[in-house]
Amino acid sequence: MQRPLSYLFILTALLIPVNWGFEARKWQLLGQKLEPISFLRAYRSVMVGLTLGFITPNRLGDYAGRVLELKSRQRLEAIGAIFIGRFCQLVATVLAGSGGLLYFILVFGWRSYPGVAMSLVALLVALCCLMLLLLYNAKAMVAVVAAIKPFRSFVPYLAIMGSYNSVEMTRLLWLSLGRYAVFLMQFVMLLVLFEVRLTPLQYISGVSGTFFLKSVVPSVSLLSDLGVRELSAMYLFGLLGQERLQVLSASLSLWLLNIAVPSAVGLLFVLRLRLNRKRVTV
């Protein structure tokens, strides 16, 4: 039994570059509005952004890392493109996570609290519709920012958001869903590795529900983001009768594999970027 389980860990690790490959492809498509970007350069930008985001509040370093990798003089306009990419990933998480939470609402809340359950279902449906509406009406988001006086100075940096059409948005959303699917598979394999035994529906519902709660709860940094995911996972899988320590081990392993390890690798790209900039100034 031990040998097949070891393959699960290896397969989970092999999916790390696939995970960030989806993100790199998204950034390649988003950045095309500013300048031509190769896939490898987009991948490097994502790694730099991940590393800088690891050590900055609210992952602001992710924006800085990708902007620094651009050669265009209009670098700050990339902020809007980066925001669209992150928003697409949030939409994918909300759509899939709503389905996962629906399982918990129907199984654990419908019989005892049907009124509350109905309200929660309606809230999830409304949230999904709102997210899709905002995604496919990015110009409206820019208009809202422009209407708020203290934020008007940011409009030039967000204007690029309105240049993406519905076809491009759909393509970005599918890439976000692809990355989400990789995350989900990794988490499920790690749960199996740590002997969490559930049905396929329970695995998917628990993981997608965990990602949903992690995304909607504000976090200051990647470390606090880590705590939110762990608490969410332990709560939802606890409802399914699973040992919290095993779930915690799987969740921490997911973070180490997908965030900590790539951030360490990205540090090499950050150092390379700094050396190149020193050569230019000299």
C-alpha cells in the first residue's frame, strides 16, 4: 500500500509546473495588450510575482513582479490586466466552490433549517451571477472606479480592463478553471495520501468548499491566507467525520508544494532580474 501512495506524492509534485503553467498562459494572453510576451517569459514573470507576493501584504508584490518584467514604457497599465487575471481565478473559485458548498447545505442544513438553506442557496446563485456579470462587463468596473473621487487617479492604470472582449474573457475563464482543476486534483491526492477516506463527491465538495471560503475571507499575506485555508479545510472535512490532523497535513503539504517551493525557485529569477538591472544602470 505504501508504494502506490508514494506515486500520489510524486504525481502531485509533477503537477506544480502545470498549475503555474495555466497562470503563465493567462498572463501571456493578458499581457499581449501591452506587448508581445512569449510563454517562457510569462512563466518567469509569474514566478517573480509569486516570490515578491510571498513577502508583501495582500500579495502586492505579485503586481510589482509582473510589471518589472515588462519592457513597455506603459508598465503601470499592466495593473488592470493583472487584476483581470486574478478576478478570473476568483470567479472560477466561486463558481466551483458554490457547487461544493451546495452539497454541505443540502446534506447538513436542509432538513433542520430549510429556510436558512434556501436563503444560502439563493445567495450563492446571486453571487455567481454577479461575478459573471462583472467579469463580462469590465468597462462597468472601470466606470465605478472613475465615479469614486478618491480612486479616479487609478483609472489610467485600470483602463486596459475594458479592452478585453467576451471571447477573450471566456478563454481566460477556461484557463482559470483548468488551473482550479489542477489545484483540486492535487488536494484530493494529498488527502488520499494522508488516509482521508471519502467518496469522490465528498472529496470534490470538501476541497471546492475550502477554496471558496479561503478566497472570500480577506487575508493580509500568504501566511494569513494559509491559516484561512487550513481552518476552512478542517471545518468542512470535520463535518464529514474526518480527523483534523490528517486534513491539516494535506492542506499544509498543498501550500508547501504550490506556494513555498515555487517561491523559492522564483527567488532565482528575482536575483537574475536585479543583476540585469544593475548591468543596465552601470
